[in-house]
Amino acid sequence: MKLSREKINRISTLVTDHLQKNEHTDLLENNSTIRLEVVKIITRILEWDEVVDKKVKDKIASQKRTIHEGSPEWLVLYQNYYTDELKSYGKYKK
């Protein structure tokens, strides 16, 4: 999923504000430093997701017969292959 820079900044601000208001959280850095780190984390996750998405789509495209993107069969394969990729990275927990 692609997010605009503005959306990423908005999400990072919301996360930072929430952390600051949380009474169980002690921040060791200032809000700006934390917000920038949240931006980096979100950006890395989105980049990683693009890589996984491409791998999954390539895997579906390599099937012997053509499976049209968006069809029910394609959606099931996409979900299964995506879950398999997450498992291979150790990022999937049921």
C-alpha cells in the first residue's frame, strides 16, 4: 500500500502524540526525534511490503495458466502466498 508523505507524517504525529500522552510511557528523546524515527519505521515497512507484494504477484504470474488479477482465485492465491512470505520472514503470527 502506498501512502503519501503527508499521510506518513500525520500517522507519525498521531503515534508520537499518543506516546507522549500515555502515562505508562517515559520518552527518552524529544517529540521531533521520535516522530522522525516513526517515519523511518513506517517507510521501511511500506518498502518491505512492496517487495513482498511484487514477489507474490510474480509467483501468481508464473502459474501455468493465466489467472486474472482481482479474480476470486487470484485473491485466494495472493492471500496464501502473501501469508507464506510473511511466515518466511518470521512476521506472521496467527
